Amino acid sequence: MPYEPPTHTVERSLRATTGAKIIAGVDEVGRGAWAGPVTVCAAVTGLRRPPAGLTDSKLLTPKRRTELAGELEGWVTSHALGHASPAEIDTLGMTAALRLAAVRALDALPVRPDAVILDGKHDYLGLPWRVRTVIKGDQSCVAVAAASVIAKVRRDAMMTELGLEPVCESFGFAENAGYPSPVHKAALAELGPTPYHRVSWAFLDALPQWRHLKKVRISPEAAALESGGQLGFDF
């Protein structure tokens, strides 16, 4: 199906309305996986013409996505990746883990961006970052599309390497990147979760023999009460 190539419209708008000069596009991959980290890429592109065929990573074949990521890593002004581990996801929850990974990526850029374009409708970054959320930004914004492709290719490579570890060999991470698939589900039922699985997630509820390994994430309020800390309310 034909698609419109991404543009610099949002970047130009931010420059005109806020005076921002350095603008990073941010996108994540791995949010819905059962295993592995959630990965965020921050990419700064300026207003140059992007490589041909740039779009949301999900619309590209694996071969073209890998080729394009190689082009993009040499084309972007700068880029950086941040990750939040399965243990951090289990402890913090996905929204906070996404913010952690995104801040790690943004902090790793050589120059701090004046503004951030975030894919989707939810601003999981918040202050002090100046954020513009864009639904389907990975299709419409050059910087976000670039971040989308780099993040996907780099995380897929990480999961392929992880799948070579003896404890992970049966889970098919090279093919499913930690997302649920028939091979992944069958291995999980037979062998149980690895140290790289998100054991606070509901998929363990369907596996009675492994349900005892599920981690229950307690709220910050409950954690404060448990430790005898203050909840921060003024009376």
C-alpha cells in the first residue's frame, strides 16, 4: 500500500513557535514484548532530506529495515539509545520504564535537545523536557521515523544475541524478538521464564506451574508505607 513519506513539518513548527533549534525524535520498541528490554532511540536529524524509503519501521521488510538503519546511523546528526531492563519494567511498571529508557537515550546525545517529538498521544517524558506528541509520528515525522527504524533494528539484534544464551535457546528470540509467538509460548510453558522475562506480566497467570514466580509490583504509596516512609501528603 502506498504511503506518504515523513516530513519535517512538526520540526519546522516547533522551531517557529518555540525557538527550538535542536529537536530530537523519540520512539520506542519492545513495549509489548514478554521478554527483553524496552528500547528507546532519540534521533536528531536537522532539516535535511532523509534517505529514500524512510517510514515507520513496522512498514518495512526486515531486510530493507536493516539496510535503512545502516544508512540512517551515518545520516542523522546524532542518535543514542536507552534501555530499561525486564527487572526495571517489573519494578517500575511500563510507563516509568519507558521514561527511564527515554531519558537515558536523551542524556546520551552529545547535545541536549531543545524539544522532543514523541511518537503517540501520551507524554511519558514530562517536565523538564519540552515535548510534542504526534500520533503516528513514526510515519509522519522524519526524526521519529529515523528513531523508529534504528531502535527496532538495534533491539532485534540484541534479542538475536540473547537467544544464543543456553537458557534462551528454545524461545526463538531471533525470530520473535521476545514477543509472544507459538515457539515462545511453548518454551515458556515447558521451561518457565528466563531471567530476561517480565515476570510481573499477566502471561504467567495462564501458566499454573510457573505462576508462583510472578512478581507483584507494589505501588510507590504501598512501598512508602512498608518502609515507614512518608507519602508526601500535607495535613
